[in-house]
Amino acid sequence: MAGLKIRKAVIPAAGMGTRFLPATKVMPKEMLPLVDKPLLQYGVEEAVAAGCDEVIIITGRGKVTMEDHFDRAPELEASLERRGKLELLEKVREVTKLARIVATRQSEPLGLGHAVLQAKEIVGDEPFCVILPDDVVHGDEACMKQMVQAFEKVQASILGSEEVEGDAIQNYGCLDCLVDPNDPQLLHVRDMVEKPKPHEAPSQNAIIGRYILTPRIFELIEGLKPGAGGELQLTDAIKALIQFEKVYGFRYKGVRHDAGDKFGFLKATVDFALEREDLGPAFREWLKAKKF
Ligand code: UTP
């Protein structure tokens, strides 16, 4: 594997979003906005910032609004043009030009591994990245861009990783790994443990929703025995991948929020709003004036 490039991103978005019910009864969780942009659009923009030109969205029943979001909206555009709302018109059009969007369906939400497997034919025989849109990372440089730069050096699968504090590791997949002596961001993965008891965790390096994977992952997902509820877990396939190929962890720079969880979503909203030139100053003042 020399000189391979990451051109395709898979964004699994076929889950049920039960933690956000009733909001997600008919509206996809991935369309919830942080300020005024849906989570899914942040994911697509991150893929584009990382150099991908094709984004494969895994959708499911009742989630067609996700595809529509990236499509032209002729009536809306004509109306904005007539009313001279040119800045908004530009925003609406920009979304349609981001990347080639391909949507494919997961007939039932049978786990993250099963969702990624739906992209097998479209990805083909090349390494690709996976971005979970409800894990939002913000910082100076897009998380996946940093990971792609690392991939260009190591030419192997890479798992986005965050060093978490104390007992929090029990909520994540945890890496059994060694830090690269020359690059403290790079971890040599020996194994993975799913949601370990804190005293049994081999490290504090948690896996987050960013992956670069080699195409071998597809056959390994196909070879998995379905777990509880018929689900196929991506982490089980990655554990198998470690037996065949070198797999790295990568400690990205940036702040991550789990926007699939209500508390994380609120924190992400505050961070993103404070950063906005148009809203940030007034929002900061309002927050300061609140009597907590
Ligand atoms: P989550 O587990 O966070 O999403 O999956 P969920 O299952 O929709 O949420 P809850 O737990 O019920 O609230 C992470 C990402 O993987 C996708 C989800 O859409 C989300 O973007 N996913 C998950 C699939 O595409 N298919 C699945 O079978 C499971």
C-alpha cells in the first residue's frame, strides 16, 4: 500500500436516534442543527476538508430529507433571488456543491458495522474514511484532515482517539496500545476492549467516531456473527483487522462533543454559537448575565 489516497467518506446516518425522542420520531437525528447547520452537513464538510470528493451517506427509512438537503431547491432559490436575499441564496447553493453525494440505504439499523457494509460496492477496493456525524469535533484543523495526513505517512487503518479522564473510559471502545516514540499523536494498536471496567482498561485512549479503514474491513464485517438484536459491530471487525494488518490510533487536536447525547448536544451548541461572529458576542454577554 504505497501512496494511496483517501477519496471517499462514508457517513452512517441510518440509526434511530432514540436518545433524542420525540424530536427524532420523524426528523433524522443527523438533521438536528448546531446553530443553523445540520450535524450531517458538518460531517460532509469535514470529509471535504480532508480531501474527499465523494461522500456516501448511509440512510434509512423516513430519512430522505438528508439527501434532499444536499440537492438543489429551485423554488427556494428563486424566491431568495427575487427577494434579494443573496447571502442566504449563496448558503443554500453552497451545500449542493460540496461533494458528490451518494446515498445508499440500510434496510434496518443493524449496527454500525452493518451500516458501513452497505457502502462496500461504492467504496470498492480502496481505503476510505468513516465519519459519525453525531461526534462533532471542532478545532483549527478538521479532525479527519489530520487523520488523512497521518494516513499519508503510515498507509494503514487509523482510529480517531481521545485521551479521556478517569472512569469515562468505561463508555468507550478502549485501545490497548503503545505511543509511537517519535510521534505522541500516533498509537500502535495491539488490541481493543469495548467499554472496559475502569480498573481493567488497558489505557485511557478512547475510540471516537472517526476511522480510516482499509477495504479488508468489509470481508471482516461479513464474517462477523451477529450480536444482540442481530447487530454487527464495527469494533468487532476492527478487532479482527488488527490480526491481519497494522492499525494505528491517532490523538487528534480539537474538542469533541457527543452531539448524539442531549448534554453533549447542548455543549456543542454553546461552543459553536460562541464562535460565531454574528452571534458570539451577544450570546456571551447573555450567558454572563445569567445568574447560575
Ligand atoms: P448511534 O448509536 O450514536 O446512533 O450511532 P443511534 O443508534 O441512531 O442513536 P441512539 O443511541 O438510538 O440515540 C452512531 C452513528 O451511526 C449511525 C447513526 O445514524 C449515527 O449517525 N448508525 C447506527 C447507522 O447508520 N446504522 C445503525 O444500525 C446504527
